[in-house]
Amino acid sequence: MRILAAILALTAISSTSVFADELDCASTTFRIMGANDKVCVSGFDDEKVGGVTCYVSQARTGGVKGMVGVAEDPSRFSLSCNQTGPITADLAKLKKREEVYSERTSLFFKSTHVYRIVDPKRKTLVYLAISDKIVDGSPYNAVSSVPVMPWNGR
């Protein structure tokens, strides 16, 4: 019981405070028992870089396990980040790499993370999505870039 409590505490401490808005889901596999497998699209704003919005599409496992929240989602996702307004951050003051979003994809051990990487030479923000497990990572990843450009003359 102590081990379970420690894992839950570690998961709560390590999670990022950014929440995504779930926009919509599309069923991909019909299941007789429980919910269908689906791909869901969520959007979030980069809190430290005003004017950037990212969208993540992620596979979600259905069935009985998915319906009660204990299924492990596959490490398959896509990422698109765009400039949606004037970028208000100074690139020189941002960390070279910083986590901007995290979502658990299994009950305890697996998460999808999105990191912002600053490319000052090209004046570009690069967003990298990866999946991890406590014991083993995953080679699945997605990348998107946002060139820092004037917005309506600003």
C-alpha cells in the first residue's frame, strides 16, 4: 500500500499544471464491450509564450478497461503548434528546453510530454512530443515548429 501511495504522490508532483481543452474524438475501432477505441484532439496554449497554441491528437484505448480508466493508451500521437497571436516572450529569457504539457496515458506509469525547445539562430520555437514509461521510453515522437514573426505589424 505504501508503494502505491508513493507512486501516486510522485505522479502528482511530476505532472505539469497545463491542462488541454479536449476538442473532439473520432472512433477508430468498434468494440462490442465498452467504449470504442478513438483518436482525440486537444488544444493548449503555451503559458510562457503568449501567442502560441498547440494541438495534440492521441490514440485512446476503449473496451472495458478504457471505459473504467485502467487501459494503457498506445504511444501514437501527432502534434501541431501555431502562432495564434503576437508572441509575447523574449526568446533569450526562455529555457533552452522546458516541458509545456503532460498527460498520463496509463493509470500509473506512462505519460505523453510536450517540450518547448528554443532555436535562437533561426528565431523558432520547436515543440517535441514524446511518450515515456517509468522503466522504458518509446521511440514514438512528433515535432512542430513555430517561427517567431511579427503579428499584424507588431
